[in-house]
Amino acid sequence: MKIVVQKFGGTSVATRDGREAAAKRVKEIAAEGYAVVVVVSAMGRKGDPYATDTLINMVKDIYPETSPRELDLLTSCGEIISTVVMVNTLKNLGLNSIGLTGGQAGIITDLHFTDAHILRVEPEHVLRHLKRGEVVVVAGFQGLAETGDITTLGRGGSDTTAAALGVALKAERVEIFTDVSGVKTADPRLVPEAKTLTHMTYEEIVQMAYEGAKVVHPRAVEIAMKGNVPLLVKNTFEEKSKGTLITHVSEITKAWPDMRKGRLITGVTHIENMAKVTVFVEENTPEKDLKIFELLASHGISLDMITVTPERKSFIVKDEVAEQARFLLQEAGLDVEVLLSCAKVTVVGTGMRGIPGVMANVVQALTRQNIEVLLSVDSHATISCLIRGDKLAAAVKALHKQFHLE
Ligand code: ADP
Ligand code: MG
């Protein structure tokens, strides 16, 4: 049995038109002789009646202390509703179809409510239905803990469901359908002229996803990479969309020998709504330095772009926890400065390893636009700069142009 997993995101299933387009994509692949597993997200985004954020706000606005366990029970409904609607859309197109919750599909997770990890997938139930010739629609984003509790997998969790099912079912590939034509050289909302990449390696997409290109969730990519299942990112609304194929570099070079040379820069990504925190200390107070990081870690505040000099420690946190971070540090007797509403822009390229001059190009592109670099860090495959949030679009555009990605 040849299997393909197709995942449809929130924007794809939000409207009847979207769901009908999705059903056509299912019918096309089924006509090619594939057994199809469909993974759906909740319908729509914030404000839409059954979107995840709408469900959360429904109780949180009145009862802010709602427990994570009950929040998961609530938000899992979004995908279940979407599953039932999708089953009927498929049936209407003449496809024999059945809907399953994440738990029924064998997605077994740990007990970390609202951000659970998949421990294993028990695919027997899904396989049985596929063998009967049914299209199996699975509610994304959710699983079942061994205790019998319903859990959810965190933001982008439906991508993770699709990848995990793809690996467990030994699918030929996992297709991630969304509202853009594939993975692009920058977020098309900021850079309309961004190009769709025809192919990329798992490593490239992981870097881009971690640095803000949320088109595929990084956890999903890691699962697919370990399980050797190719990902194909496509547009629900385009017929015969080629999309972006994501696989191992060895597979790609078979089809595109040019890839062997490697590309220097893959794309430009960004993360908004970050706060820069600077803590001033006297020189040579290692105990104090340690206290800063321990204190924030013990309150579950995660830090990024950490820059340490003898007299100051700088890092970024999400805007929403910045006040808490300030409070904790001040209570500990530290001298703190917070700058809200910053953005992290990142140039990603696994090919830039060891190539000189990339940083100089980044700085040149930004300074030409009078964009101040507040912090910068680099790794073997990324260069990131922190800038003021109001300069975000200009910065991404400038970097995109500087590296000739248009
Ligand atoms: P879905 O609901 O289908 O999961 P998401 O909103 O999670 O959709 O992801 C699709 C969105 O990701 C696009 O609408 C696009 O604005 C955004 N995006 C950010 N960076 C990129 C990128 N480099 N390439 C393509 N899309 C991107
Ligand atoms: Mg998504």
C-alpha cells in the first residue's frame, strides 16, 4: 500500500471554498492510487468561531487560571470539529472517509499539557481503515497520554501530527498544504516578491523554522528527517502546485546536481514582539551572572541572543514576559533596562559556513537603511540582528535584496 499524508492548515480549512479545494487535492492523490491520511487543523485564525485562540479566550477571558489539562480538553475540540466537517466534505466528493481523534489515531504523548511531545504512534487503527479503502481524517495538534488524558502538541502541532503519522505509516511523503505556494525566501507578507524554493534540505528548513518561518513547524521537520520521510509544502488553492520539496541533501543532488555547490543564503526570516533586556553588573561578579540566568530559567522564561560582557549581560525574551523578567531581576537587586517591541531578523544559509564577508553584507544592508543593530549573534548557519520592531519590514526587504534572493 502506497501512503501519502496530507495536512491542511487553519487557513485552508477555514472556509467552505478552502475545504472543497482541500478535498480536491485529496481526490487527485487518491486517483493516483495512494491511500490517503488527511490531518486537519482547527478552522481559521483568532476571531473565527472555532479557531484555537477563540476557544482559549472563551474561558481564559473570564477564568484566567483555567488549568492546562482543561485547556487541552477544550482546544482539542477545534480539530475534532474540523475533522467532522472535512469527512463530510470528502464524502460529498464521493470519497469514502472516516474521522479519528488524535488518540484514536494512536498518537501517544507525554503528560506535558499544552506542549506535549509524542512518545510513539500506534498506527494499527489507521492502517485498518486505509486497507478498507477509506480516507482517514485525523484531528491534528492532539494526542492521548497513557493516563487517558487528552493533550495538545503546542503551536504548529498539526504539522507534528502529520510528520509523526507519515513516519509511523512509512508514507511515501507528507504534504503540508497551506495558503502560500511553498517555502519562500522570506515571509511573503513582508516581501511580496519573495521566491518559492523548489527544493531544500531538512537542515535548511529547520534553521528557517526555528528563526521564525512558521510555514512548517521545526519539530515536524525533525521527526520527518529522523524517519526519512520527505516533506512537500504546497498551496491548497493551486492546482498542480509543485511546491517545495524538503529532503536529505543526497536525494536533492540526484535531481538538482547544482545543489552540490550549495547555496550561500537560503532566506531571510524574522521573529517579532521580542524585548531586549540588559542587566548591568560590576566587573567580576560571576555569582551574580549565574543568578541572572538561574532566576529566569526557574520561572520558565526562555532567553535568546545572549550576549555577555564583563559589565553587561544582554538577551531577548518575548514581549509578554518582559515585565515579569524585569520584576524578578529588580527584586534580586539588579540594575535592569528593558526595550520592548523589537524584532529579530535572521539571514539563514547552511552554505555560509566558513564563508567570509556575510556579516559585513548584513551590516551594510541595514546601515544603508539607517537601521540600528541593537544586538547580533551568529552560528554556523545563521546571522541574526535585533532591531526596533518598526523597522522590521524595511530590514527584511533590505537583506532579501542584499543577498539577491528576489
Ligand atoms: P497554516 O495555517 O497552513 O499552518 P501558517 O500560518 O502556519 O499556515 O503558515 C503559513 C504562513 O507562513 C504563510 O501565510 C506566510 O505568511 C508565513 N511564512 C513566514 N515565513 C515564510 C516563508 N519563508 N515562506 C513561506 N511562508 C512563510
Ligand atoms: Mg502552521
